Amino acid sequence: MGIEIDFNYLAQKSETSVKSIKLYDTNTFRTISIVKIVPKRGDNNKNISCVATSAVSRQEKSSLTILKLLFKPVVKVIQDTPKEDESDEQLRFTCFTEARPKASKFEWYLNDVKLSGEDTDELVLDTNIMKTPEGEVKCMATNIIGQAANAVKLQLNCK
């Protein structure tokens, strides 16, 4: 039967657990390392590597993986600048998202009233339906992790 050695320590919000098992009647050990980290969204797609060396053999063993985080959408709504040939009766908005997995559902709101039939990341708003020249346009984006929203104040060009 082998001998088990456990080692745990905490460093920079990471917990590392190393378990070494001495193999029966040999001078060989099998070591398993487990690293628990608290990643931030900015850590997505970063490389994580593990390198092991031994006093017996100076040859390094290494492993590399890419951190793939899952996170709810981060949303930013932008009112697009109208093109010269576009009517002043339409306003365009884009709902930019960063999410993993990508946002699968979009909902648009005008002054907290849901706009039916608007389910993409772009909105064309007919200003003729508006009761006042003021208001707020909001986009809510959803993925399997969660949802988030962002809103902008309307910028109408009055002539």
C-alpha cells in the first residue's frame, strides 16, 4: 500500500492542493495537483500552465490549457448616427454584448414598455410612434448564464 502526502496552501486567491502517493515498493511517486482559482471576466481565453520537475530527473513535464469562462452578457447600447439619405423619422440602435456563451435573446424597451417583435441586436425605431421627443431605449440581452441590460437617452434631431 502507498503512503499519501497532502499539501494545501492559499496564494493570491488561488488554492492549490497537491497529493503525492508513493507507489508500492518503489521510489516512484505519483503526484496530482489541483489548482482552484477565482477568475475574473478579463481572464477569459488566458493560458494556464503547470510545470513539474523532479530532483531525480531534471526533465520538465508540462501541461497547458486555455481558460474558457462562462459569464452573463455585458451590454452597451449605442444610438447609431443616421446616414445622410435616411429619414429623420427613424432612429437606429445597436446592442453590443460580450458574453460566453453568446447572447441568445434580445429584448428592446421604449420608456420601460417592451417593443414586440424586436428580438435582434439591432433596433430601428419609428419616431412617429413616440408621444414625446424624450425617452429611453433599453436593450436586455440573455444567455444561459443570466441577463443584463443597458439603456440610452433618446437623441432626437428636431428641425
